[in-house]
Amino acid sequence: MIIEFFTHQNLFLKALSMYKKWIILDCNFLCHRAKHSMGGLSHGDSATGVIYGFLKGLISYQEMFDTSNFVFCWDSKSSKRKEVYPEYKANRINHDLDDEEIEFENAFRHQMKMLRKEYLKTIGFKNVLCQKGYEADDLIASVSINIPSDQEAVIVSSDHDLFQLLSFNVSQYLPNINKTVSLQWFKKTYGIKPTIWPVVKALAGCSGDNVIGIKGAGENTIIKYLKKELNPETKTYKKIVEQEPDFFQTNHPLVALPYAGTKVFKLKKDNLSQDGWNKVTAKLGMRSIKDRLPIQLNKRKR
């Protein structure tokens, strides 16, 4: 009995040590969020608000989700989607910026670059991902669908396109409403599986990405159509039936995640360093968050 008890205990401890929870970050979204809330902060002659807001967010997420295993996913400057669909996200282009706005935008992009290429690595984060031609969404998708079944992931983003990635071990935290949504929530809310979500977006369109859908058929209507709950005698139903093949063929590759050719990333163990954190925060004059990296969580192998 004693030998059996210790055998089971050792197996339990081994399983516990292998368990991991990952926080997968939509970094461009989080940087834009920090830009609007803290973009005016600076240290000396350098803008620091985006970096400060981003790093402060890391502290919050580590405490909120009880893990220090981060995956940082960044957009590439180039876009494979725009190569096949030039109007993709064309609605996001800034026009007629004055000199002050241009300076602010350049400072914003410089801060993102420094985070991705220098500061996160100085702190000891190893999973800082970017792939030429691909979006953060694609990298988030690649990581999410390849998370081992005995591990867990939380995507941090307010992008509803990512709902298609929800599964039994992948959830999504929506910072804009401070809510974590799950597979069960999605099924209860929409009445479909997350794998059907790209079909909905392909037919209904996605205004945020400038992907045009079937006119007069929003997400709720398309969901009813796919669930066979839409009256076949209506003009909308007949329009969807007629136009579905063309819209699906054009839009589905744009909205389905990950985009063809996205890498499969092998996640690495971090080497978080309080000295590295202090080096970055001291350089940027961020005294309020100095010494606040809770690396004790990492020591617990969570």
C-alpha cells in the first residue's frame, strides 16, 4: 500500500510538472491599446507610453492567469492576404496626418520595434514570434491548434475572428470588456461550433478587415442559414444560396486561421531575469513597475 501510494504520488507530481498554461498575446492590438491610453508618456526625449502600458499589462496577465509562460505574436509589415486581395484592410490606412500626428505614429512604431527586437528578449522571453507576410492572428492560430492536449492556452485579444480557435483547452480573454470566453460560451451564444465561424465571416464579411460579404446578410442571418433556420422563401435566403459559392471561394482564405504557409512554432522555455526586467524599466524611467516581474510563478513551472 505504501509503495503504491508513493508511485501514484510521483506520477501526479510528474504530470503536474509537465502541465503548462500559456498566455498568447495579440501584441499589435495590445500596443494600440496602450497607445490610446498611455501614448503621451515619455522619458527624456523618448516616447515610452506604449512600452510602459505593454509591460504593465504583462504583470496583470501573469497575476490574472497564474502563469508566466507568454507567447508574443506580432504582425509582419508585409501581407500575403493583400497580395491576393489588395483591398484587404485598406480601410485602416491613415490619410492626411499633420506633422505632430506623423511624429506620434513614428514613435509608436519605434516602441513596438524595440519591444519585439530588444526589450522582451532582454527580460528573458524566448517565444517572441513574427513571420514575414503573416499576421499575429495567424501565429496565434498556429500556436493554439498545436498546444498539447494536456496543456492550456489563453489568447489575449479583443478580435472576434479568433473565436474560431476556441477549444476545450483554448479560451480567449477580451480586454475591452474584461471577460474570458470559452468553447462552451461560444456554443451557447452562437449555437454553432467555432470551426464554422470562418464560414460565417466569409459569407457575412468582416468590416474591420474590409472583407465584403453578401449584402444584407449579417452574421446572425448567416448563422440562421447555416443552421437551416432561415426561411427558404425569403429573398435573403435565395440571395445567399446564389452568391455563397463565390463569396466563400474569395473570402474564406482571408478569414480562416491560420493563413496557408504559417509556420508551426516550437515553444521554448523562458529564462526570465529580474535583472533583465530592471535593466529595461530603469533605462526607460519606469520606476513604478521596477522589481514587479513575478518570476516566482515561473519557478513553480506553471
